[in-house]
Amino acid sequence: MRAPRTRRTGRTARLLAAAAAAALCALGTTAPASAADTPPPGANDWSCKPDAAHPQPVVLVNGTFKTSYENWLTLSPELVRAGYCVFSFEYGGLETAPIPDAAAQLRDFVNAVLGATGARKVDIVGHSQGGMMPRYYVKFLGGATKVDDLVGIVPSNHGTSNPLALAAGATVCPSCVDQTAGSDFLQRLNSDPEAPVGPDYTAVATRYDEVVVPYTSAFLDGPDSYVTNVLLQDRCPLDTTEHDQAPKSPLVEQWVLNALGRKGPADPAFVPRCVGTG
């Protein structure tokens, strides 16, 4: 009688692994494991000191199943060229840990960056989960006084209705379950106020997002004075940037630099160059 149970257990494990793999594909392609501990170009120069024109170091927070190296291969060196001190880190076991645990890791990393640079605050730029998770740090772990700008690139602020997020399962990917629309985690995170006073918030979305579904889930409720929601196609109708491409999009880069380079969130009236995007 034991053998059939063993076969069923093995079949269940294979199905669970297949579901996790499917969810992984849906939530973005991954980088090689060898890149997991490698920072993106220009990042993690712990001797870097912010200057008067760029007083906040920038902390990059990658998305689910992504390595920091792959996620920020393009944007990190552009931020360095623009004059910013840039830092990135790996968290949550390839970003699959419960999001409150990941936010605690972010808190500790920000404290290390502030200690090394002497800055009073950081700017955070995050992709997907990495654009949403810092809000937990801001709201519940003391980040409101330590973050100047929070820029979310296709952030999962209200989760996703993509069924593969839940299919990954609480055992394989707790953060995927947390990012499922209507989850207990998201209900707590998005309880009033969604955007606590402290940082300026910019949420960048694309109409062609196949992971954060619907794409409007990325947007935040809050006063225009410190919350800006950006839809790429409002300025560049022909842009076809998708979820996984977004951190590497030159159009997104322009919005990020606009948000970081001014007082307040990104300027809703900003007109980027649309050439070469998508």
C-alpha cells in the first residue's frame, strides 16, 4: 500500500515543480545562477559619496525570480553616469520569501548604505515586486523617514490576477502568493493610506504588461503633490514595452531620471523622447 502513495507523492511534486516553472516564466525570465552575487555595472561602490546635485544614493530593488545583475544591467550604469551613487542587493531567496521578510532585508541594506555614504535618505528604484515591496518598509518598518523617492517600474502595488502567481504555491514562492490580487498581505499594505507621507512616489506602468494584470494595478492612490502615476503609452502611443523589458527601456529610464532629478515625484507634464523605445 505504500508504493502507490509514493508514486502519488512524486507526481504531486512534479506537478508543483511544473507550476512553479510556469509561474517563473510568467513572472519574468531569470539570469544565470552565476550572476546571483554579482552587482550590476557601476553598483556597490561603497566608497562613493553623494554630491550636492545628487544627495541621495539610489538603491535598486529587483523583481521576483530576477538577479540584481540581470535586472539592472542597463539602468545601473546610466544612473552612475548621471552622477548617482548606486547600490543593489539580492534578497528573499531569489525574491520568493514572504514580502515582510524581504522588506526587513531592505531596511538593513538601506541602513548600511546610509552608514557608508553619510546620506540622510536614499532613493529607491524597484521593478515589479521590487517596486511594491519597499512600500512595506516605508509603511511598517521605519522607511518613511529614510526614503526620499520611491520609483516603481511596473510595480505590483495591487497585485496581479495572473493565475500563475498563485499556482506557484505558498511553499515554492510565498512572495507570489503575497502578490496575488486580494491577498491578505496586499489588503494590509494598501489599507489607508496607500502612500504614507514621507517619500515621493512614482509608479510607471505599460499597457502591454503581461505579468501585473491589469496594468492599472501598478498605480497608487494619493495626493498629486507626492504621487505620480505614469502610463508609458500616454506620451509614446507606439511604445510596446512589456513587463520584463521595462527596466531596460530607454523610455522608462527617462521617467526614472525625471523623478530622481526634481523635488517631488516625476513631473506629470514631462515629455520624454519616444525614439528607440519598445
